[in-house]
Amino acid sequence: MVMLVEELKDDYMVHIKELVKKVFPQLRCLYRCLQKGKFKIVKRYLIYTAPTKQLKKIQSLKDKRIIRCVIMVHAANTFRDSVYQSLVKSGRFEVYLVACPDCGHGVENMVRWINATYEYLKGKGYPNVIMGYDVNRNEIYEIKRNLEPDVVFFSSPYRSYIGEINYITKMRDCLCIYIPYYYNNTVEYKMAYDELLHNIVWRYYVETNWHKEMSKKYSSNNARNVVVTGYPGVDKFYDKQYIPSDDNWRIKDKKHKRIIWAPHQTINPKKEMYYSAFLLIAEDMIELAEKYKDYIQIAFKPHPLLFNTLSKEWGKERTETYYEKWRSMENTSIVDGEYVDLFLTSDAIIHDSASFITEYLMLNKPALRTCNGRDLKTQFNEFSLACLNCYYMAYNGNDIETFIKNVIDGRDPMLEKRTTFIKDHLLPPNDRLSSENIVNDILDSIDNQILYHN
């Protein structure tokens, strides 16, 4: 009898396990659908109610002489000094710079990057710089509670990156502004135009009319908050008073042509986002640097995440050895962080980035796109493809070598085509710097009580 009970019990458990295997995935799928539906409802509600809160805030600022402003800074290379300077120059803003943590790439990276960002801002001598993370307490600085800002600038739209404490849902009583941290060239339209933050900020300042039209097509709010100002990340390119630093280049003799190599971190061909040709040309680039050491120097400007991504592919030891090679060759260097000075003091670029496609093009210098075999039309939008028509293309090491030799010899057949494209499509409106357009719009909107322009 005992054996029979045990057999029945075992048989019963087998049936239960089989039932769980069948039902659990369906229940999990149902839960995800409910969560997704809940998010859509919340998103629609936040988009619908945003104008009322924003109008109330604009009205409260009409007669306010000094407006308290916070700029969230997640990395040195996404901080737009020209916007900061324009805000200060206007005399209407009390500006705070908060070095904010990146909450999406692990604690070790977060601590390293926020320390570097904070030291960068302090090193530049900016007043009112705040460390946005207490390492000892593992505590993120709460901007709304501590500073009570009127205006908040976001440099990233991603909730996982910003974190919940300082996400836009906590700032709805402020006038929130988003300026893209990159020149949008990709076909990732939701990522660029339809995150929650894109839809409920008061102002989303975009690069060109091309980008405004994409926002109209892909955003949930029909781009009501979008204003074309140009891209402030390149304002220094047009500032005749600005003198860039030469520190990124090991050889000061300008007879050595200065070439940037900026590989992206998307090296895995199995991933949807796969821009980089790094694994295909990594050794070729070392060989070319050595072969033409009497004529060129190369600044290796890897994407900040390339080291981590490459370590998973190659292992940390091999990755460190490769990076050290670029540090130690007599005509090469590694450049981290801010890149404006690097661009301005260079002669040419080789890269497979996304944002750099347009940013470097605006300097009207020779630019080479390294291709990995994936169709560019599947990765880049129409605007970006038009920019790439002004590029030289490389599909192997021989193509890169041809480009390098042309740079050495001063040959640049694309010059006239680039010049025309820049004039017709890339210059900021109103014959002003992008940052000036942004600050003028903010003040004009507050002083004249303008909620939206569209």
C-alpha cells in the first residue's frame, strides 16, 4: 500500500511539473502584455497632462528675474559648454552642473565615469558643480528635492541610464529640456524620438528640419515640443575666438598628418546594432600606423564601451595589450573623453561611429567610413545616408591605405561635394550658434508665455 501511494505521488508530481511547464510561459507572456498595456496607458496620460503643468510653470516664471537651472551631466563628452556659456551670458540663469551617475552599466563603471565627469567639470573651473552620487552611502543625489530647479536639462532620454530618482517623472513641475547627446543618424527611431522623455519634455531641441520631420513621424506627441536649433555639440567648430588644445597629439610637427581612428563598440555581427568594423581591421590599423610612421600619427579614439565589449570577445589581457600598443607606438596615442579639440586639430578621420558621421563632416575635412559588410540602409536614416554620400568608403585594409596615402599627398576629390552639402543642410538656423538659438528660445518662450511653437 505504501509503495502504491508513493507511485501515485510521483505520478501526480510529474503531471504537476508538466502542467507548470505548459502554463507558466503563457502566464508570463500574459503578465508582460499587461505590463506593456499599463505602460502605454501611463505614457498617454503623462503626454496628455504635460502641457497643463508646463504652462503653469511658464506662468510662474514670467516676472522672475533669475531662473534656477540644472544641467545633468553624465559624461564629459556629452557636456555642451556652449549651452552653459550662453545661459550664463544671458544674465537670467543661476546654473548648477550635476555630475550624474550612469545607472545602466554596473556600479564599477558608474563610479569610474561619474568621478571622471566630476573631476572634468571641477577642473574646468565651473562654479556650482555637484557630485551626483555618494559612493560611501551608495546614494544618488536627488536634484528636485535638493535644488528645486525651474529648468532642467537632460543629456540622455533613457530611463535605465538616468535612474528613477532623477527621471523626468520626478521633474514634471519643472520646465524640462532635452538636447540630444549625439547627432541622430540611426534608424532606431523609437530610441531617438519616442521614449517617454522625448514626449513629455517641454522642449526637445533637434539638429535640422530633417530631424524634426522624423520626430513628427515617429513620436507619440506629433513633435509638438520640437524646435530646430542646430546641434550645440559642434558650436566650437564655428567659434572663431576658440583656440583648441593640441595636447592629444604626440608629435607637434604638423608635417605628420593627424588622423583620428574612432571605432564604435558594436562589434558583434549577431546584434541588431552592428556598426563597427573593428574586428575586421584591428591588426591592419596597427600595421598601417607602423608603415607610415614617418608621415602620419594616429589618435586612437575608441567608443567608451569598446574596452568592455572587446574584453568579452578577446579577453581582458589581450584587450589591454592591444590598447597598450596604441599608447606606446611613437606616432600614436589614445584619446578618451571630450573630442572637440581632437577634431579641430586633426587632418582626417577613419571611423564607424554613428554621431561622428555628421559631426566630423561639418569640419569639411576628409572622412573615411569603414564598412563591415552590413547594408548601411538597414542601419542609418535618410539624413545619415545623404551625409555618407560625402564620405570615402573602405571595405578592407587596402582601401584604408589608399585613403591614408591621399591624406598624406593632400588629395581630396570629395571637397566640393562636402562644401555644398554642409552649406545646404548642416548649418544652424538664424545665422547663430545652436546654443544661442536654444537660450533665445527659452527666454522668448518664458517672457512671451509661449507653450509650444507647433
